[in-house]
Amino acid sequence: MNMTIPGRNLDTAQWQELDRLHHVHPFTDSKALNRKGSRIITRADGVYVWDSDGRRILDGMAGLWCVNIGYGRKELARVAYEQMQELPYYNIFFQTSHPPATDLAALLSEVTPAHLNHVFFTNSGSEANDTVVRLVRRYWDIKGKPARTVIISRENAYHGSTMAGASLGGMKPMHRQGGLPIPDIEHIMQPYWYALGEGLTPEEFGLRAARALEERIEHLGPERVAAFIGEPIQGAGGVIVPPETYWPEIVRICRKYDILLVVDEVICGFGRTGKWFGSDYYGLEPDLMSIAKGLSSGYLPIGGVMLSDAVADVLIEKGGEFQHGFTYSGHPACCAVAAANVRILRDERIIERAEQETVPYLQSRIREFETHPLVGEVRGVGMLGALQLAKNKDTRLMFDPPGDVGSLCRDHCTANDLIMRAVGDSMIVSPPLVISRSEIDELIDKAARALDLTARDLGIS
Ligand SMILES: *Cc1c(COP(=O)(O)O)cnc(C)c1O
């Protein structure tokens, strides 16, 4: 049988019609989308994607923050093809393993912080964080402290979309759909200085936001608290870069109360901050670390949880059977592609080169928008940036209701063949790490045009 990939046989209107009839999209108002029709993306190369009308679009978001090595790396396609011929599937339950999973596990222990030398494989970031909940509670159970069940997270955090992932996350609209959070998940304030830090310097506010953790632990009773989880930099919440004082204080509090520090590196991992991990950027030594996205640069779905030596020792030496796993944990093709991706990042020194050359360039260029009348704050680290739009930049007055102006600006970007994301009224960029200086120039020019058109629509100049 001669099978081929779909895509070349129908035109845009035909794909849109099938999509409308049969496809329910994630995080989408389907009725609104069906009215205008979805944009059909058919191929990609480097930092660009092409739609079914042949338009070339600069992907300022690296897909969903994940295509770190850029599109079109044929090595990854070849590895997937060869692995699927050799061993398309076998599981790693029940006393078996296979070379791709074992190879990737060993490779991850090399590239992640030194004390993280074990991995549990999942298929996504959400499943990684579900695994975190089970691992954390199992850990304290084995240690003879089963009352330690509460995991403390932050408002406006994003940790995925499964029941546990969405519960750990602090997105209220997600909680409202489906009776979340699940029990024993608590949320404290986020370190979002621009929105919440009125009257305080960023340094003062960073300490204040971190001390909300200590207050909550004292309120709940330290004997009930199992772990704290946080993204080094909140991604989907709007690229919220915490003040310098925040993480050291969080670490101090976790150590003081002997609670586990879980770092969700699903976005920050694999080079997004200009270091290999957000933990390297902030000097953190997490007990558990969630990974996904950049692990495979999105070429195939895979995630995992890295365990510190201390946690692995408890779980492995004293825990007996861990009753948890997924049919596709450590899928051979996904592991082989992820390992090839990590080796390309390492051997081509993609992260180090970005840190030295293009990261400083992107960060300085986005800061040119600080003088734009619509922009209240520019934030960013590594290949992450946010332009916080504000109604009055001098008084830090935000738009009300939030989100409409961001959406308007996003639509101007889209019309101009640039993908930027609007989170409320923050305009986000998170391009592939391989973006060049001239491609950054193109991104900045297009973003500037979108901002100007948005200002014009609002009658601001
Ligand atoms: C995307 C994301 C997740 C969820 O990952 P999925 O692969 O979409 O399940 C979890 N945590 C963070 C920080 C993320 O950005």
C-alpha cells in the first residue's frame, strides 16, 4: 500500500470545512473559530512556518515555546524513521528496558544539574506534573510522614491541562471548568511586580511574594506541607520574570521547613533562558524537575521528571513498587528523537552561542519598545520576552477589561505574518534558539508595526 502524508490534496477552504465539521481545538472558542476558519499550517523550516495559501510566517513563539532547535532538522526525521523500523514500540514496565530510553536517561543525567541523575518518562509536561504530585506524596509516605500532602503553587502559574496539572496551575478560568483544584493544592501570590508590586521596589516585592510561602506554610501547619512548585519564569502566565530576591528566599523557606522544591522547567529547560535550565540561570537545586517541550524540540511528544539523588534514593531503595506509569512512557521513537535533539543542542553549542550572540541582541532590541506609548514594561530573559501593554505607562494603569488590546495587537501581528502570543495584554515572544540577528530584526520590525497599528486603533500616539 502506498501511504503518504496528508496536506497536498485539498485546498484551504476544504481543510477549514473538515476542521469545522470534525475537530474540537484545545484552548479555543470553537464557535468563534468556526465562523472565521482556522489557519492551516502545512510546512515549516528554520524559524518560519507556511500556511496553506503559501504565506511565509515568522514563528516568534517556536510553536508552543518548544521548537528550540528550529524546524526542518532532517537528522531528527531520520532517527525517528530508523528507530521505528528497528523497534517501533516496546514498553518499559515489567522488568524490561530498551536502548533509546536508557540512552536518553543517561544523557539527561549529564546535561541537567549535577545532583539530578534519574528520570521518569512521560508523554507531556502535564503528565510530568501529574507524576510530580504522585512522586511527592509517595516520597513523604515512604519517609513515614503521610500527612505531608499539600503542594503549594502560585496564582497564574501554568503546569498543564490534566486534572493534576490544571490544579497545580493557578489559572482561575481553568479551575472554574470542572471543579478544580483537586484537594490539597494551595496557591500563593505570584511574583508579578508590574501588576502587584505597587509602592515597592522589585527587590522588596520579590521578598514579599516569596514570604507568602512562609505565611501559608505556617497557616497550614508545616507538618502538612509536602512541596512547593514553580516555573523559574512563568511562561503562559505572561513571561513573568521574578525579581532577583525571589528565588533565593523561596529556597531558604523550602530548606527551613524541609519541603521539596519542584521546578517546572517545561518552558525554561533546554536553553530557553540562555542557560541549559532555568535552575542553572537562578542557581537552584531542585528536588524534582519537570521537563517536556524543548526536550524533543516538539518533534515528537515526550516529557519527564528528573529526580534528585536524595529523592531517588528514598523512592528506589525504600519504596518498593511505584504504582504509576504510561503505556508510552519512554516511547522508543520519542526517546531516540529527544536524544538526537539534545545532542544537537549540545554538540552544535546552540544554547551557548545564543547566550553569547543572539540573546543579548533580542533582549536589547525588545527594550527599544520601552519608549513606545502603549508599552508599560518590557520583560525578558534569554529567548523569552514580553511587552506589557498599559493604558497609562506613567501610572501603570492597565487596560480594563484586560485582554482586548492584547488580542487586537496579536491580530495585527498575524495579519503581518508574525506569530506573537497575547497573554492578557502582554505580547509574548519565545522564538527558536537558532533565530539569527536578521530574523530578530524582522521580528522587531513586524512587532513595531503591530504596536503602531494598535495604538492608532486606540487613538493613542
Ligand atoms: C506547556 C507547559 C506544561 C504542560 O505541558 P504539555 O506538554 O502541554 O502537557 C507544563 N508546565 C509548563 C511550565 C508549561 O509551559
